Amino acid sequence: MKRTPATSRRIVVLGAGIGGLTAAALLARAGHSVTVLEGSDWIGGKSRRIDVDGQRVDTGPALVTFPRVWEELLARYDALGARRSVAPDGATVAALSLQRLPEVGRYFYAGDSVTLPVPRGHPWHAAWSRFEREHGGLGPEVTSMLTADPASPASLPAIGRVFRLYGRRLTTRGFLDGLTWMPDGLREVIAIHTLNAGVSPQQTLALYASMPAIMATDGVWVPEGGVNELPLALHRLALHAGARVRTGEPVTAVQKGLVTTASATYPADIVVSGLDPVVLDALLGRLAAKSRALSCSGVAIYAALETPLPEGTATHSVVLPDDPAALHQSLDAGVAPKQTMAFLNYYRPNEIYPNDRATVAVLLTAPADGRHYDLATPWVAGEIARVSAAVGLDRPISELFRDHVVLDPSYFEVWGSAGGALYGATNPLWQSGPFHRPGYNSRVRPWLWRVGASVHPGGGIPAVLGGAMTAMHKLIGRLDGR
């Protein structure tokens, strides 16, 4: 029999992104009446499935890291109800086949290239081996911090072990600069990962330095069929638990006890928002808060190719700027950098995706300026040429496109936050990463809870999953009178 709480509450979840769907699945599984309202016609938020020249392409996050966070979510889901998470036909509701990539990625910097883990024979191998030996085993500790309140006594052992590594060097930049034995190039390859949280290594805790080593040890993964399979699995979990998910129904106003859309009103004892705070404030009828610095945005180019790329092209390539410090300064100033950090994600026919043509994603880190960009934009064209040359192509990769789609800051602004910032406004240093305590619950409005990438930034999919788990654990406990 399904678990029944002391009092079943009417809960409306705003947004069917990864955070909102995670919240909906757990709340419905706990026995509450849950309705998810999504303004777009798809589920997944930034993780969206599109068609490019008849090929399946997924937007948004390209990789899944910290797979134990997903396993923890399934364990909590099962623990909340007596029903097993299987559909009537016996198929597993949350079926998700994760495929481990052979490497974290191939990195191009200052004319050199290296894969992580750094292979034997490379000049950086000894330094990387030492770094991975010291940091690569932190996966369980970081998973614990991602899925539990860092102020909880249960988190203290993990936090203690992590902090002993960094000492008084609190920032990613400060910690890495203190490793005098590390080659400068490797230091920059590691430091650039802080842009996964949308900010520079001066603005993140030292913990971010450990992430590449943990990813090398625990692996980076892609679900068979594409990353969008993860929000689709969350959607199935939510529906299986009894939640109702309504797409194409943008919310127009939120107030205590009631959520309004253009076509209906929904009574709500509790509202859980997966929206950016700026968007949520507008729905609450609040004046915009004083503007804060924004995390980065991006220009994402998804394409189907005329022909496959040369043999040996990595699945996941990262092309660094020659001057990372100048990149961070430009992003902080809200202007396009001379050179940016770029990703090239490449999938051969029938590799991960069931496509008969090769596909690519060229992802350019951009300022959150709300602007429209396309292939003809000089900055975009220049960066495409630079990235293409770095990975060994004899012409710009755009010349190989059969068809393409460009998502830019103006797109992300419509579906996300001011300027198209991928992680919303930046946080103070001590609130970066899994150590911080986000404002999951509003003290002024105790009926309002928040989840999502702008609430618990950094770390991509596992941070959003973990943040939603932490918030819903608190909420379910309160509703149960615990």
C-alpha cells in the first residue's frame, strides 16, 4: 500500500526542470497531491530534446557526474513508499542506462593537448597522478555533501576530511596556486572547471579543484539515448507516484494558497518553485531585488554533420583560452571575451544517440548579456574557427553542418534568468558549492520552497538533484510533523 502522510497537502510545483521533477516525484511518493506546471511544451528545463535534420539532439547538460547521487535519489524514492518503482508491465520506471566515457575529456591549452586522466608518457603525468591520488577518492564525501544539509551532524565527517586537504587556502585559485609542484598548464586545466558553476576560480571554494580528479576516478557518464533520458526518467517517477504534470501552462501569478495560469487556478497549501528567483519575484508581484552579478551564459550550437569527424576525435573536448584570467574578467564585466572556454561534444552515428548521422554540440561560454548570437556573429565565427583548429580540423566545423540550431543568452533569458545566466546570480564565496545553505524555504512565506540550478548552483545535474533532495527531505519532515 502507498505511504499515507498524516495530512495529504495540495502542492504545486513551478517548472518541470530537473529540480522541479525531482521535488514532484518525492513529494507525490510521500503521499501528497502534486501538480507540476510547466510553461514550455517540454519537460526537462534546459535539458531539452530537439530534432536537427532528423537527428536526435539533447540540449543543456552534456554529462552526468557523481552517479551515486542518482542512486541515492532512487533509494529515497523507494523508501518513501511501499510500492516498488516498477510499472504495471514490470519495466523499471526509472530505467536509466549510464555509459561511462573513456576519459573525462581532451583539453586543449596554449598549443598543447592532454586527456584527463593524464596518460603515461605525458610531461604532466606524475603531477596528475599525485593530484588524483590525493583528491580522486573524495567522491563519497562530495556525494554526501550534495545530498544532505551540510549543517547536519551526519555531514561533519565528510566535511572534515575535505577541509583537511585545503587548509587555509579557501578559494580554488588560492589552493591551486599553492601547489608549487603542479605544472602551470595542468593548473589552468583544473581551474577552468569552476565555470561549470558559472564563475571564476576566485569565486569558488577550494573544493572545486578536486572535481576533475573525482570525475577521473568515478567516471563521467552519458545515459544511453542522451542526457534528456534523465529528466524523462524523473518524469516517469513523478507520474508513477501520482503527480500530474501539465506542460504548455505558464504561471502568471503566485500567492498564498493559489497559483494562477492563463487558463486555470490551482489551490496550493505549498508551492515549490524550480524557477529563477528573478522570475519567481515577478510572479509574486515583488519589485525586482537589487541587481547582483550574474553567472555566465552560453552560445550553444547543435548540428548534424555531413560527414563524421576524423578518427580519434574525442567525445568531449574542452578548448581553453590562452589567457583564462582575461576570460574571467570579461565575463565579470558582462562583455564577450576575446577567447572563451569552449566545449565540443561529438557523437558518431549510433553512439549514445540512435542517429544515422554524426552530431556535434559547440558550446561557447558567454556573458549573461541577453543578446542574440548566430553563426554570422563575428565573435561566434572566430571562436568556431579557433576551436576547429585546436581539435585538428582543416576548416571551420560549421562548414560541415547539414543543419544546426543556436541557443543563445536571449533564449536562456526567456526560459531562465536575467541575461540568460545559466546559474542565476552569483553567490558569495562561502555560499558556493555543496557547503552553502541555500534559501530553500522562505521565512516570510513559509508556504514557499525553492529548488533548481539557481538555488543550488555548481556541479550540474548532481547539484540540482541533491539540492532538491535536501529541500524535500526538510519539507516532507515538516509536513509529517517531524
